[in-house]
Amino acid sequence: MESRWTQLGFLLMALAAAVLLMSAIYPAEPMVDEHFHLGQIRFINSDEFIRVPELTTPLGYHYSVALPARWLGVDSLSGLRAISASLGLLAVLLAWACIRRSHDDGALMRAFQVLLCPLLWPFYFLLYTDLVSLAVVLCALLFVLSGRYGLAAMVGIAMLGWRQSNVFWAALLWLMALHQAGLGPILGRLFDRNQSVSFATLSEGLRESLKATWPLALPLFAFLAFLVLNQGVAMGDRAAHQFGARLYPSQVFFMLLTVWVVLLPLHLACLPQIVGLIRRRPIIVLGLTGLFILYMLSFSVTHFYNLGLPEFHLRNRALGWLNDDYLWRAFGFVGIAWSVLTLAVTRLKTPAAYWLYPMTLAALLPVELIEQRYYIVPMVFFLLFRDRGRTVTEWSLLAWFGLLSAALTGAFASQRYFL
């Protein structure tokens, strides 16, 4: 008990220090999409409500910042950023709580990895929807891990108000719950050639799992209702956010390359296991060869938001290299293949957690706009679900996160670069 409260107190002090530090570092003027979010928050607190047409999401994030701001009498950019950061940093506390649920004594380390992860750190302290949305998703995850499926379903419905794409993470939570409720062992026997499963056994297992977890289907029905009423996924800027018109494997390839850069110490630590895997199953080389051919032929940057201002948007600059230069594209496959192999040898804490991989593909493949913030939720889930590595690996990963986040902070603060 004392250790828990000591860790919590230490985390809270670190989070408060982070808010103060970044408030002093970031320029006192809105950056990129902050203009739209700032305008929407101020419209909510004005006498006449107007919806900013460039916003594609529901206004859950904007109300969650605007209402406390109204109560506190805050209207300045720095004040609104502090409120947003306080809400977004709840994700760190919830990540810590989720890890403690599994009795992992590395919960504090994992929490700091979530805090300093370079996909997250720069955006905690800006008016962006992603981190507050992540906190709501992790709240639902905590309820699922606690077996409180009714509460998880309520939060699952609510989190659609922050980002429509959260429907995929609601589906993931339901699949995990179904797996843990009894469907997992039956599926394991189904795919085991040495065992047989009757249709009656499979049906009974599915029925019992559905009976135990059915509330978690409610967010999916709520999303379908939204889809019908809204006549599409995006609520604004629809021309730039067409969902599901086709599949975009470039999105997944860029995610794997991003994962390679972000998790580099983990990839290095996994090298002996990767070499052993290839020696045991050399057919993997053939699979990677096929993946290389698919990647080289299919990688294409088509969304106009990914084509603009490469001198400012570091993401667009990297995408331009991969899209325009076959040598850079081929070189990028080293990181992509390495990420695939690292994922293959990295054990997750529970078999139910492996649903993360197909659900991440389902969430990303229909999205044309390549955006590293779309990888935040699967990255955090991976950090929480993976087995803890050696102490040197965990500390190296934390130090690498800190180095990358410091570099991005300097780039953002200079106002010369953005992701």
C-alpha cells in the first residue's frame, strides 16, 4: 500500500513539473491545428455557439476543456493548454493503474515510458484531441481488466464523442473480454491439430462469452447509429477525410517504420531472438521477400495533406523520401522488416492482447491520410501489454524516449518544424 501511494505521489509531482516546464518552453501562440481547437473551445464559451467546419471529430474534447475553463474563468491559450494537459496526462496515471492490475512491479517505469514516448509527449501540452481521447480509452481498458463490463461499455460509448476512430478500440476491448470470458481456450483448441472441438462446444462457449460481455457491444451499435445519422464518419472537412473508400497499405508500412524508430532499443534487444527465429523457420525470409515486393509496388503517398510543406512537417518530408526515391524506399524496408520480426518475438502478457494486431490493421488500412498520431493508441497498448524486458532494455527505452521527445520539443518550440 505504501509503495502504491509513493509511486502515485511521485508520478503526480512529475506530471505537474512536466506541465510547468512545457508551458514555459512552448510559444504563446497556437500551432498548426491548435488554431481550430482553440477557436472551437472559445466558441463553446461564447454567447453564440458556432461549430468550426474544419473539425472532423465530435466535440467531446472541446467541451471537456471548455467547461472547466468556464468554471475557472480561463480563456488564455496557456491556461487552456494547462487544462488540456491535465486531462491528457490522466492517461499516464491510468496506464500505471492498468499495469498494476497485472501485478507488474515495473508499473512506474511503464508509466514514465507512456509519458515520455515521442509519439505522445509533444501533444500532451498542446490543444490536440489525441491524448485526452487516449485517457478515456485507457479508462475503458481499466474497467475491462477489472471485469466491470457495464462501466466499460458506458465509457466506450462516451469515448466516441472524442474520436470516432475509438470504435476500433472499443471493438478491441470487447474481443479481449470475449477471449478472457472463455472463448480464447476454445479457439486455441480449434486451431490445435491434436485436438478437436465440436460445433456444440464452440457454440456454447461463444454463447457464454457473449452473455458475460454483451454490454461491450453497445459502443459498436452506438457508432453504427452515429454513422447513419451523420451519413459518414467525418463531421467536418469531409473531402479530406474519406474513410473506407479503399485500403491504404502505405499507412501500415509507415507505422512499422515509425515503430522501428521509436522502439529502437527494444529492436536491438530482440536481435538474438530474431536471429534464432529465422534459423528455426527460414521460410520467414521468403515471407519478408514477398512483403518487400508488396511494399515497393504499393507504397504511395496520395493525400494532399501529406504532400504539403515538407520543409515544416517532418512526417511529410520522410514520406516524400519514401515516395519519390526508390533507394530510400528500399532502405526503409530494413526498419519495416525489423519491426515485424520484433513484434513476432515479443511476448504479450495475455493471449487476449494479441487481438491488438489485427484490430490495428483494421483501424489503419482504410485511412488515406498518413498521420503518426493515429498510432498513439496501439503504441500505448503495446507498451502496456508486452512482457517486461531486462532492466537495461527498459531503462534504455526510457532514455531513448526522453532523447527523441527533447528533440521534438526543441523543434516544435522553434516553430520551424512540426510532425
